[in-house]
Amino acid sequence: MSDTFFTASPHWEWYIILYFFIGGIAGGCFLLAALLQVFGRPEDRPVARLGYYAALGGAGASGLLLTLDLPRPERFWHMLLQSHTGLPMFKAWSPMSVGVWGLLGFGGFAFLATLAVLEEEGLSWSVLRRGPVRWLARTGPATAIATLGSLFGLFLAGYTGVVLAVTNRPIWADSSFIGLLFLVSAASTSAACLMLLAAWRRRGDIQTLETLARFDRRMLLFELIVLALFVGSLGPVARVLAGWWGALLLVGVAGAGIVLPLALEHRGGGPARLARASALVLAGGLLLRTVVILSSNGIHVTGTSVVQ
């Protein structure tokens, strides 16, 4: 491990862990919803709508979690506006500033996409009958919203791993695979979230669920490979994972969160079995972020020595 790791731990805890988890799911759900909307069958539309709803809810929850984590939550707007001029404040060199604006942009597209599909639910709200809202539901605008929102969704899903990599902290900055790991995990957990929501709300036909399950299995296999590469690339600092953190990573994330859901989804058995597999995938995704963040928080570095 390089002896340039000298920064103190940011002591990120549950607000940030949940932000990383929910933000990744929100970005992935938007992307999957967009793919089902643009390339899917008419029977896929109910699940596509669920994906947009989940994306909008996830964007709102992510913003709230980031705000609550601030030392002065009431001053959250200082991340977006200059206090003395009221003009937008964007710092391209600051990962935090880029992330906040990325989340804001994603939330905007998630809101527009949700407005565009709400009328399909048969709601009679007057706002849904207005010209601008009806225009959003047309093929051209809806496709543009789906495309641009998906780009922001990919950014949000992968950004969390990049933020960790630039913090100059052990584990987070020791592997070039952490960004890819969080991105693939976001893909698998978002597919699981949609399957669980579809089973709970009884929306979408079995073919839509099977399509999501196939995608989820591919992502889980990829995640298992990337997880092994991540641990193998940590070098000497990997000995931190020799205790409880390593056990949680092996048994909880790899075993219960990846291998077991793979077996359940491969066996089929209808929405009930897919729902159980999806719950395990979601639990594994949350545990992955918990292990990665909290295991680094407890590390102190002196020169080239790692002290827990």
C-alpha cells in the first residue's frame, strides 16, 4: 500500500451508506424503465412505470439523506447556490459539487418521466390533461427524456464508487475496481427492486419478470467476478478483511446476496421465488456498501502501516 494514504477517515455512516445504496438503485431503475419503454413490449409498460416511480422516489430520498448528513442541514442550498449572489455554484473539480448537480439533474428527468407516464394509470388529475404534460408523453419527447435521464442514471449509479476512489483512503483508493463494483451492484439491485415491486404490486406479466431475472443473473455473475477482482487488487490492506468484515463479505454479500439468489432465479418458480431472490439481492447490495465504507472508517494509517 502506498504511503501517501494520510487523510483522516470522513466517518461516513448510515446516511451515506443508504445514499449510496438508494442512489444506485434509483439510477438503475430509471435505465431499466427507459429500456422497457423504448424497446419493450406493451405488456412491459406497467413495470416501466414502476421503474420511473422508483427512480423519482430514490432521487428524493438521496437528496434528503445527503442533506441530513450535513453538519448544518438547513444550509443545504449552499451546495447549489452562491450565498452572496444567489447564482448557481458548480465546482467541476469537486466530486461533491458534481455529485449534487448530477443528482439534481437526474431528479429532474425522473420527475418529467413520471409525469409522462402518470396518465397511463387512468388518473384524472387536471394537471395531467394540460398541453405541456401531454406533450411529454409523445414518442419524441418521451424518448429524449428516457435517453438523457438514463445518462444521468448511469452517472448516479457509478458516481458513488468514484467518490470513494478519490478520497485517498485505504480500501477505497487501493483498487481500481471499486467504481465498477458499485456500478454492477447498482444494476443487479435495481433489477431486483423492480422484480420485488412488480411482485408486490402484481404488475407486469411473467415474461417481463423473466426478462428482468435474466438481466439480474448476468449482473450477479459479473458482480461476483468483479468482487473477487476487487478483493484481490487490495494488496496488503486486504488483511483488514481477514476478520468480521471479510466474513460478512464472503457469507453475506457473495453467498447470501449473489450465489443464493442466482440459484433461486435459475430454478424459476414464478413471482414468489423471484421476490425472495430479489430481497436477498437487495440485502446483499446494502451489506456490500456497509462493509466497504465501515471497514475503511476504522483504519488508521501511519506511513506504510495499517492500524485498526
